[in-house]
Amino acid sequence: MNLKVEESFAGGKTVLKVSGLCADSASCVRKIYEERQADVICMKVDVSPFHEKGASGRFEYSIEIPDGVLSLVFGKNKYEIWRRSSFS
């Protein structure tokens, strides 16, 4: 996956917009979800080799980061894609 993370602040809250493209261009995104584990949110993307009408390998997903969360990781290997700054 090729990922881009954009951080913004709205109403005193941290919001991350994560966008990307599946590594295999033949795959399409089926579902995006997140799981919180203590001070870490793990973002997961389910992909499928079967295309449905309007499906794509591209995705864009916004996550509001609650106070107390220090890191956002991606996928089953938990690759860290964002860490809260000590200035936040």
C-alpha cells in the first residue's frame, strides 16, 4: 500500500485523513475499519480481487483521534503511520 497521512485540527480535535492505493492494482477496497488497543489505533483495510461496480483500489478515510491515543498503525503488521507530537 502506498499511504499518505494528512493531519488537521478542528474544534480542538485531531483528525487524520489517510489515503492510499492498494499495492496490487487488480484489488479493490471492500472495507476499512479501526481497532483501538490502549493508546494505539490500528487501521485495517480489507481488499478483494473481485471488483464490484464502482469499486476501486484507492481509498480515503478520516479518523478522529481521541485524547490519549498516541499512535496510528496500519495493517496486520502494525506499521506506524502517525505519532502524536509532544506539542499536541
